[in-house]
Amino acid sequence: MPLELAEDRMHDTFLIVLNAIRDGRIEDANAFPGYVMTVTKRQYFHVLRNNARSTESAGDFMMDGLPAKSIHNPDYMLEAKERSRLMADVLQSMATNHREILHRFYVLEQPAEQICTEMQLTETQFRLLKSKAKAEFGALGRKRLRPKDPTSTASISRRSVIGNGTNSAVA
């Protein structure tokens, strides 16, 4: 299936470029390579977007849509999985209406008009709710990324042993 998809995208790219040449949209021969690269990138991102939408419904937050070169980089993959897990955790901890509006707008890419209609919101209510949801998402994400408090019980007990003037070694 991936080979068929690649062949389909290559064919689509060829037809788009061919039609641009026929329609006279490429006037400068020096611009041709750049035009082909732009069309190719757009086709590639179209595939990524479709993969993200299909895997999103399975709850797999875009892991299948990663660029091919990153799949072979274990550090990048681990980091991407951690980001996905963090985002999913933060979304799950949010208020239901905030989570729903972010999911609909950013993940499903539904237009604002559709969200307003289905959630029975005015345009102003939609903008306000989305703004509050984004602020909540950012605050919760920063809170989860914040380093642990350095004055934890282990460091307090270590300081008290060292501070008492004893020469005992503390690991």
C-alpha cells in the first residue's frame, strides 16, 4: 500500500507540474526546479495530514505521520512519543468543553462555523472558549514540564546531615 500511495502522489505531482507548464504558469525556466519541489512538498504534507487524521481517530496522536528520516532516529522517536503522551495527558486533564474545542479545531481541523453550529456557540463565545482552552492547555503543559521542587525530602534530609557537622557520607 505505501508503494501504491507513493506512485499515486508522484503521478499527481507530475500532472500538476504538466498542467502548470501547459497553462503558462511557469514563465522562467530557472523557477522550474523550485516549482517542482514546492508541489512535491505539498503532496508530501497532504499525505502526512491524512495520516495524522486517520491515526488521530485511533488515539495515536500523529506518530505515523512523522517524516521518514526521523523514524530511524531513536532519540527523535522517543522525544516525539513523550510529547504525544504529554499532550494526551494534558488534554485529558482539561475541562471537557475546552478539550473538545481544541480537539475539533486543531486535531480534526473543523472550521469555526461548524464548531459554533454543533456546539451551539456564537462566534464570540467560540473565540473566548478557544482562547481560554489554549491558555489552560499551556498552563497545564508548563506545570507538567516544570522540574520537581529541589527542596524535596531527600535533599532536606541530606542538608540536615551535612549541616549538623557530621562526617558521615550521604549518597
